[in-house]
Amino acid sequence: MCGIVGYVGTKNCVPILLSGLKRLEYRGYDSAGVAVIDIDKSKIDIVKTKGRLTILEEKLNQNPIEGYVGIGHTRWATHGEPSDENSHPHVSQNGKIAIVHNGIIENYLKLKEFLIKKGYTFASDTDTEVVAHLIEYYYDGDILDAFIKTLEKIQGSYALGVLCLDRPDMLLAARKDSPLIVGLGQGENFIASDIPAILEYTRDTYILEENEIAIVTKDKVEIVNTEKEPISKEVFHVTWDVASAEKGGYEHFMIKEIMEQPKAIRDTLTGRLPDDGFEVNLDGIKITKEDLQRLNKIFIVACGTAYHAGIVGKHVIEKLTRIPVEVDIASEFRYRDPIIDENTLTIVISQSGETIDTLVAMREAKAKGSRTLGIVNVVGSSIAREVDDCLYTWAGPEIAVASTKAYTTQLICLYLIALDFATKLGTISYEEFAKIRDEIKRLPEKVEYVLTHRENIQKYASEHFNAKDIFYLGRGLDFAVAMEGSLKLKEISYIHSEAYAAGELKHGTIALIEDGTFVIALATQEKLFEKMVSNIKEVKSRGAVVLSVAQEGNTDIENVSDHVLYIPRTLDILAPVLTVVPLQLFAYYTAVQRGCDVDKPRNLAKSVTVE
């Protein structure tokens, strides 16, 4: 979710690059930089820094640079913590090539090893720097050929902008799985990762598709494939205003981020779950079989949405590894003197990596001798720095206060951890591992399927947005997801909502059900399906209006429900990733119907950094 801007024209490009980067600040970033072919075309000037754009502007004011061709970047770290050295742009060893990159180079370690053997040295810890050196390695006077050869070698996702000192009149750009556009001007042209960056200058764009390469000069834009064959493109004329463009045409950041979940899941899986073999790649985590055999307990500690992800994680880790797991709210954990020793693993989950209760709970666990493992979304955050091991959710920044794609990617990380531990301990067969692995990889397309049918959810929201109380019911993993669905609804719509374990109905909570009470019943767990049907009958007999969520094919539920939403078939253990999506959408559309400020609900902050 980095921000990329590029310019070729007749004006000093530095103010244009900074303006474009400011327009992309909503995407989130931890560092920023620009690379400009200087006005006499003798060198590439690079100015970059950790921190906000204002720091970059100060540096540029103190040491001005000027040129007609340049690229700019705001970075959201995935490889290497936020620092001046890890900031983009990155430059080749000979200084003739500069690049900016959005995405993840999956095979960068292998490429880095190859380049080191060829005599290249590295100035950063990023995956991106290998691309700059690789282009130089292949460069023999034709920068386009070198770029294409590099694209053929790298694996993963990318949007790339490239400068070459030998071609001071040109930018190159290409994309795979990360967005990139070309802005079409008069005597000037642009590249950008998103439309808002260039709206001040043009509304005519080319939207690059997978594996397309743009050759951009001030007077011409050519689009070719990797065989250098021309591709004819239609001009996309932008009619949105800037505010809408920042949200990708969506009304709110929350719905944009809900719609980004397939990509976020794919990114979080990238390089971590090989198509063959009996292993999981958990980046730099070095928890061995012997380490796991010494464990007598795992704690999962988190707050809010991350806590709900942890409840799913408890089910999954216990099922696959047979290690006891306890889940606790961080603000309670630290004050109850938990029983922890060197045979305990504490997993802490936080989107921001700065959640104060979770951070302090992690420190408490560490002080008692526990090994700590963090699941966070922000590289270089406090939790990421202080835990013994860290696994990043590559969700990109979340702007909306209500967390959506952070939750689903936290689930993915917990599945990966459970599978890794189970393979090391031998508590899972290869056949079961392969079955789960293959189905996890299908989740992005299945989430996309749910999202394409969101109009049904919008319809139900329009019918029930005036409800005074809404209750969520579920069993097992469905109860864990019910808690998250209920939280989403109350935090953005302000409707009183509660989640209950369906088996507990008869122990008191059924007294709350009366004629017209709206109930959302989750029945996606095959082994518990019949019991959930019985629970739905119980609330229906007392006058409830029931919206049920079930896996495709379980049509018997229609006989006891007023409305039914079906998710694509999947393994019970993975169903939470799909089940939560219609609940997120229901909360969103309900809040919109009620006229609430969806992205900034009252009394809430995105990152809770005070107790």
C-alpha cells in the first residue's frame, strides 16, 4: 500500500512529486523520498527520509534539487524497519538506475544471494533493492530490455517505477498484483499508484493491467508486453472528485478496505505457504520442534477485534497441535498475575503494534520468562521491535477506525502459525496439511465471491437498520465470529448488539427474545449445524426475525430462517474468514442507512495508545 508518483515533462518535477505524495497520504506510510535526474542530466539526485512528508520537504528546502524527470514514494514497510536506508527510492550500485516499488518480491533472498556473489553490495534490508541491482546487472545499453529481463526473474507482486540516467527523457513502469496508472497530460505525463496523485494535473489515464509495461516520455506513452509488442489501451477519464478518488470511488474507506480483503489475504500468504512440500515459511521466526515440545501452554493476548481473532486462533492451534491455548484480553491479563514461565509462549496480536494494553501485557509475559510472538501490521512498531519473533500481516494501512482487513489477515497468520507448529510436532498428517493448505489458497477467490453478492446484504440492512437490539448467535468458531460481527455493528451503527453462544440460550439469554427481535444466526460449522438449527427454532418460536449464515448446500436452514446468506463451501476450520465478510458488510450498510460517520465513529480511535 505504498504511494508511487512519477513525472516526465518540462517543469521542475519536485513540487509535482511532493504534491502527488501528499494526495496519497491517506494510504499510510512510514517514510518518503524522491529521485530526480538533475537538470544537467549528470546524475540522479536522491533525497529520502524516515517519517512524515514534512521532514522530506524540510530536507529538500535545505538542499534543493531540480529536474524534469523524477519518481517519488511513500513507504509502508514490509521488509526492513522504517529507516532512512530502507526508504525508497533505491539506487543501483553504479548510481545510474533508481526505482520505486509497491508490493513484495517473494524470491528476493535468492536474488540477493545471487547478486552478492556477483559483487553487489546492499545498503538496505528491503526486498526492493534487489530489483535496482538486477536491472543494472542485465543492463547493456537498452534499459527496456534490462527491465524486462528483471521482471522475468522476480516473483511476487509489484508496481515499479524506474529511472535510468542514460535515458533522462523517460520513465519505465510495470505492474503485477499491485495497482499502477499512467496520467496523460499535454507535454507532460505521469505515473502513480492511485488516481488522486495526478488529479490536479489530468483526468485522462491508462489503467495498467497485469504484466503491462509503460514507456513514458513527455510527449508519448507506449504500453507494451514483455515481448515488447504494443498494447492498445482505452483512455479512462476520471469523473470523481478528489475525496472520492482517495477512496477508489467508494463512499467510505471502510467499504474500500472490506473490498481489499482478497488482495490482503493473498499478500499475507505470499511466499509463506509453498504449493508443495510439508512446511510453512514464517519469515524469520525460529521456533523449533524442541522449543514447541517444551511448551505447556500458549497464551494469546489482544484487544477488541484482535482479541476476537485470537479466539479463532485458540480453536485452530489447539485442534492442530494439541497444545493448550488460553486467550485473554490484554487489559485483564496483566493485572491477574498470569501463571507464566519459560515453558510458555505468548502470542500478542495488534494491528498497529502500538496498542498500549497489549504492549504492556507482552512485556509482563516476557518479564516472567515467556517467549513472545507478535502478529502485527506495522513494521518497526513497538511490539514488532520488542517481541522475540514477529509475523506481519501484509494488509497495508487501514484508514477506517473499524478494523476489517486487519482481522482477516490476522486469522490467516494464526492459521499459518498453527500449521507450522503442527508440522514440526507431527500432530498433522501430510494429507490433512495439504487439504488445509490448498483450501487456504482458495480463500481470496471465495471472499471475492461473497463480495460480488453484497447487494443481498445491503437489502437486509435496509430492512433492519432501525432495530433497537440485534443479537448474534453461534457455536464453536461461529461464536467467535459472532463476537466480531456484533462488535462491528455496535461500533459504527451505535445499535445495541450482543453475541451469545447459542448453547447458552436456555441458561438465561433467551429471556431477551421477544416478538420482532432481530437475530443473526451463524451456522457454518458442519458438525454443529443441526444443533444450530434447533437453536434457531428456539428463538423463532419466541417471535424472533432470523437472518442465518450457512455454507452453500445447507438449504435446510431456509425452513427455520426468515433470510439466509450462503458462503462458499470451505473447511469448517477456515469458515471464519468467509463468515465475517457478510457481517462486516451488514454492519457497514446498516451504519450508512442510519447516517453514521462510518470511518470515524464517535468516541473511538484507530490505535489505542493510552490505558
